[in-house]
Amino acid sequence: MRKGRWVQSAAVVIAILCVIGSTLLVAPINKQRVDLQIVQESRFGDAPKYALLAASLGTFRGLAADFLWYRAEKLKGEGKLFEANTTAEWITTLQPRFGQVWVFQSWNMAYNISVLTHTPEERWDWVNKGIKILRDEGIVYNPRNIAIYRQLGWTFFHKIGQRTDDMNSYYKARLAEEWQELLGTPTEGATKAVAIERFEPIADAGDLYFSKDANITNLRDPLTHLYEEHPQTRALVARLREIGYEPNQECLRTIGRISMFQRYADPRQLAGPDGPFLDERSGPLYELLNDPQSAPAVQPLIQYMQAKVLIEDYHMDPRRMYNLMVKFGPMDWRHPASHACYWGATGVEMAGAMKDKTKIDVLNTDRQVIHAMQMLMHSGSISYNPLSDRIDMVPDPNFIDSYGEAMVEANQRQISIDWAGSGNTKAFEQGHENFLLRAVLYAYLYGDIDKAHGYYKQLRDAYGKKPHNVYSGRYKLSLEDLIVTEIREDWQMTDQVARPFIESLLIKAFREGLALARYDIFQRHVELAQNFERKLVKEKKYDNPTAQGGQGRLIDWESFDQLLGETYIKYMRDPQFDLMERAQVYNNSPLSFRVATYPGFYMAVAEHARAQGYGQIVDRLFPPPVEPDADPSQSPGTDSPAEQSTIERK
């Protein structure tokens, strides 16, 4: 009897100790759960499919996921892409809060499965699925898992933004098309302040109509709220519904597509005012939007739809997008680096509680934001033409300073997270000299020459006394000479390619200046080419007129104007350049320039136009230039233009 009581007493004591021990372990276990990012934080709760499987399989979910993972890999290897994707969906359904599953599946879609397909459309479809599975589902159920944000940003930055995939140009065009339909072109041709000002109403609409507080119940319908703020929109929405549209993504993108095509439907350049952007469904919408009675309601409704689509369909916060534009510069959301920056910055913000320096994802995601700034500096200015499906991406000096700001902020964050002694802070500073060199070049060619001088001073102050720079005398050059030197090094130019080098500068002047109506860029590239040409002639380095038969004469032009004209004609006659781009260049060229060169290329572009089905409108694409007070009947091109040109015969 005594023995039984002793056992009971011991059991009670052990039980009490176990309870105390388990209580003491709650805090460290919770911290570990936060560190591993497996805490359930989704404000949406579990979707029925997740809850049902969790209840049905219980602890067997892990085994089932392992089996399905193996099967997905096997199906992928066999080329059974649809079955592999279906299997992957089961994996994420079984383990929705295990971030690495989402990361693996997204990578599998965007990088592995996509390259097994054969058409650009299929490739883009799988890359886009890899994006959507993270953006639309993975982040919703794992809002603080920085690995998911990092992978999402990396897909935009690397898969779409860089050139490692041979279909990257197609991806860029599809992304630009999608976001131009959604948001238009708020940054194109605008100053930094104007671009930010154009986006602000979308951020305001998001704040006004869509609450972010998950604890608020019985919220008013956002559309009802719109009617209260802008009563005139009620009638417009009713008329939209009469022609089969709801104020949603389909309607917004149709409006955007109409606007996008209208932008380029210039009868001087394209197929005339009745372009290929209207059909039986979009035609009535076009008429409704252009009805004077609808005018006061159109813009408020579009801004409402833009905010709605960003928040509900793309899971992006318009206010955060706006704040990033204010902070870093006028990010064009048609550019993959803008999305890389958004998701990288959002991931760092959402994972702010992560202080464990073993979590390298925080550091890598910070780097992703910095690299996005660099990419925007290199190619952040975009122009997309839907008719030719051509996307042009040129440097944007607005993001030169943003890189430095992003790097400083990241350094401060790494210090606060206690990365001391790891050497990572120094890693951020690597390549800074090369960056400043790019900053000098881009500011000179695409931005402000005074800023170029300022960056050159920073470069000299920071790196001018480095032994390798003292030895080479690199930073003792004038700004103009440094620019030429840098471009020549990029080109790996030798004496035998002096003319192609100058021609490349001039063609950049046409394509990045005239094609986009950026006359400042055109002028700077032309001036740079002319300065280099003068330098060659002055040094007599490439000219040996005494050589027998003139074989040593590498300068084969009489004047820079002649070289400029010949290069323009060469560009216009080259079928590798898009016909519509050449039409834009031509129509944006000075009249005197068109008059001087038109006979030299007209027959060639007419032949290209006929081959592409534009033969009947070639004179609208490339209208014959008429000098003031000249007789139109005597304009160039009326009688065998090619035969009239001495340049052409040469």
C-alpha cells in the first residue's frame, strides 16, 4: 500500500516537473518557430482544400509530400509537364506553410519545366506560373517567409531581367505589355516628379477604397465607396455592365490595350487611324470611353480599378509601390527590376523580426534591391510598341543616386542585425569604382552633364590615388576623353574598327534618341561621335594618305556630315532593325536631315514594307520630305530615288 502511494506521489511530482519544463520551453520553441518562419500568420485563414487535407492525412502529410515530390521530379524528367504541375500543386496543398516547398516549385516551373517547352508562348507561360504561385499563394500563406520574397524577386531580376535565357527579350516584352495595359506609361517621357505625381492617385485610391485592417468586419463594398466619392461613376459602371464588362482586371486591361494601340496609331508611321486595336467586344468600350458624357467618370473609375487589381489580383500594395518610387526614383512597373526591388524590399520589411545572422536570405535580399537599382540605372527607361512588339530599354540616370542610398541602408541594416566580423559590409563596396564609372558615362549621355562632372569628382576623390589608377593616369583625363576611353574599352576597339565604333554611337543616337523623341540623347551621342572623329583626324593616327593605292587610309570619309548621312542611310536600309522603329526615327528626324538622306534608302524600306504587308502605306510610314516653299511634285523620291543619290552609288 505504501509502495503504491509512493509511486503515485512520484508520478505527481514528475508530472508537475514536466508541466513546468514544458512551460519554460514555450518561449524558446516559439522563437525557433519564428526563426524557421513556420508560424501561421495568414490573415486569410486556410482555404478549404488545405484544411481538408490537413484533417484527413494528419501526420502522414509529410510522407505523402515526399512521395509526390519524387513523382513530380520523375514526371518532369519524362517531359510530362502538365502532370508534373498537377503533382506540384498537391505538394503545396499538403504543406502550404513550408516555404521551401513553394520556392522549389516556383523554381521548377520557371527554370526547369519552362526550358523543356518549344515555343516562346509556352516558355513565358511556365515562367509566369512560377511567379504567380509565389505571389498569389505562397506569400499569402507565408507572409514573413523571406525566402519566398527573395525567389520571387530573383525570378523577375534574373530570369526576365538578365540575358541568361535565350527567350529573355520575349519575357521582357510580355511583362511590359501586361503592365502597360494595367498602368499605362506614367514614367515615359516624364521627369521624376511628374512620374511620381502620376502614380499617386492610384496609391490614394488603394488607401481610400481597400482597407488593410483584417480585424475590421462588415466593411463597405469598395465600389459603393467609389460611388460616394465620385457619384458620376455609378452611371458609367451601369453602362459598362450593359456592354458586358465589370469593373475588374479584364475591363482595365482592355481599356489599357485600346489606349496602348491608340498611342502608336499615327497615320504618319503606322497603319492609319483605323488600327488593329478594336474588335466586336472592345469597340463598344472604346465608344463608351470617348463619349463626352462619360469623361468626368473615366479617370476616377480607372484609378479605382488599378488599385483593385493591384491589391486583389497581384497582391501588391499601391502605397508601398508609391513609397518606393519616392524613395528610389520613378520606377517603371513595366521593368522586371522594379518588381525585383518591390518584392525584395517587401521581404526585408516583412521579415524585420529576423535578427539571426545565420539567416543569409536577409543579406541576399538586400543585395537584390541594390542590384535592381543597378539594373534600372542600366536600362530603366522603357518604350514598348505593341504593333511591332518591340521593347527599348535605355539607361536611366535617375537611379544613379538610388544605388548609393540602397547600399547605405543595407549596410545599416546588416549592422543592426549583427553581421559584425562577417566581412559582408565590405562585399557591398566591391565594384563601387566600376559603378561610378558607369554613373559618369550614363549621366553624360542620358542625363545631366553637370552631374557627370560631379560623379567624376567622386571617382577621383575615392579612387584617384589607388596605385593602379596612378600608374595608368586614367583619372587625369578630361571628362570627354574618359567617356571615349570607357566606351572604347567596352567595345574592345582596335585600330581596324574605328569607323564601326563611330557608326555604333550614331546608331545609338538614332535608336535611343530619335526613335523615342529624346533629342537631348540624340545630340549627345552625335557630339560624342563627332569628338571622337575629330580626335582621330587630329592625331592622324588612322590616316596614311601616302600609302600605295591608299591601302593605309582608314579614314574613308571626307567630313563628319558625310559619315553621319551614310550611317543614317545604312541604318535605314538594314532589315535587322524593326521597320516601325525606323519609321519613328525617320519621322522624328529634322527636315533637312530627311531631305538629304531620303533618296538613299527609300527603295530599300519600300521593299521591306511590301514584304511585311505595309506596301500600300509605305508613303505614310516614310512620307517624302518637302522643303518649305518647295513644289511637292519635285520632292525626292518621285523618280527612282535610289538613282538620284551619289551616296547610294558610292
